[in-house]
Amino acid sequence: MPGRITVGTSSWADPGFVEDWYPDGLPARDRLPWYAERFEAVELNSSFYALPQRSTVERWAKVTPPGFTFDIKLHRLLSRHSASLDSLPPELRDGVETNDRGRVRLTAELEAELIDRLLAELAPLAEAGKLGAFLLQLTPGFAPDKHELDELTAMIERLEPYVTAVELRHRGWVDDDRVENTLDYLEDHGAAFVCVDAPPGDHVPIMPPVDAVTNDRVAYLRAHGRNTEGYMKGKTVAERFGWVYADEELEEVAGRVRGLAEMTQDVRTMFNNNRSADAPTAARRFRELLGQDPGPPPQPAQGTLL
């Protein structure tokens, strides 16, 4: 029997959502429950920039329905991106090494402390059964000629029993000479390979459409849109990821996702084409094409309160 296909978007608080998708005048505190009436899951994007506070997480657990789940994007430092000292919790900043530009140097000790603190803050979601996978969105600078996948092992193990979904953003990891070793590493360590729907092109940061299941519990696909020029040259999220998916494109993605569902229990399918209301619109239409109930209409009648 095929696994479940869980559909959501890569944020519920993106500026485009606020302006073009939520009802006019909907208070910020009501956006997540409104979103959760229409989707089964969401990626937490803000955790890439700073760890969430437990009190906030407690509210997320309370205002979302049973069965709703959160995939957590790991902090930018864990993803090997540049991170400033003030992106860390205040109590973790003492004694942290920085380079001459003020960027934090990641050490094994700091990595462990950051993960432990994140898990502690997320405990209310875990207790409610609403904590999904952890998304490790690596920088394109994490390249196979400079790094080894084994650098990720301690992090993956520390996050267990939760699945770490690894999104590689240097296509060298899946070229003909390395793809087998890459997938074997992820499978051996219980991590999920993140498949992508990305713009066409052979630029280094554009990953090809490799479909693979490396964990029998979770597979992952992120839809980034198909705007090559914007993806490579855009200065803002809207410029890089803005894309209106046509039905025929969504059908292509659906075919891939259905194939993944034959090999795992849950395919997390997240739309990251974040410009205006592009992502939630595509995600809702995607659910319709899969035969899923897309939930209430995106916009209520004027004057109606939800």
C-alpha cells in the first residue's frame, strides 16, 4: 500500500502570504490556525534564523489540530551557512569563536549545544505528536571537493529518533561518480534525501530531479519553482522562488511524489515557490490533483470571520 503524501508550504508567515493569501484584517495570531485548516503540515522557516522560544512553540501546538505536523528547518549555522553571533541564544554566545567578519565558527561542542537547546524548545510539539522531520538546507558551499558527508553524522545522530532530511545544494553530490555514495551514506545513517523540483539548468546550485528514498519512514520533496534566471540572480526570496505552477507541471511533480510513496510511509511535499500567494495556491491545487480535500476556500466572503 502506498505511503501517505503530506502537502504543505515552506512557511505560513511569508510576507506574500500575509499580503495576498490571508483574509484582510486577520490578526497575526490567527494565521497559523487558519493555515492549519487548509494544510496538514508546514515547514518552520524562522528557525533557520533563530531558535524558537518554548512559550511560542506551546501556542503552536495548541492552535493546530490533531495530526498537523511541523518540519523544522535547522539553524543556518548547522546548515553551514554564515551566521552572526546574535543569531544564537544569548546563553550560548559566551566563548564562541568568530572570524574576522564576526561570523561564528562552528565547533562540535557548539553544534551539540545548539541541537540540544532546539530540541528542548520544541518539546511541546514533540509531546503533542506534531514534530515531523528536521530539514537541513545546506549551503552550495558545502561542496564535495571541500567537505565530507561524514561531517553531518554527529548532527544526524543527535537528532534521532527524528529524521533529518538533507537538502544538498551543490549538484556535484549527485553527479554520476558520487550519487551512489551520497545516497548510500544517507541510507546508512537514516537520513532522508531531499528531492527537488527546481529550475532547469546545469548551474552548480541547481539540483537535478533525482528521486530517491533513503529512509523507509520519510521521503521529502521541495518544490522551488522553475524560474532559472530568478533562482540564480534574484536578490530577494520573491525574485528567486516566485513561480506560478501550471497544472501540467504539478502533474509532473505528482507523478514523482506518487513514485516516492511506493517506497516509504510518508512523503513530505513542501512548496517553496514563495512569491505572493504562489506557494499556498500551488499546494492547494496539488492536493486537488492528488484527490485530497484542499480544505476551505482560501479567502472567505467579505465580512466573514473564521
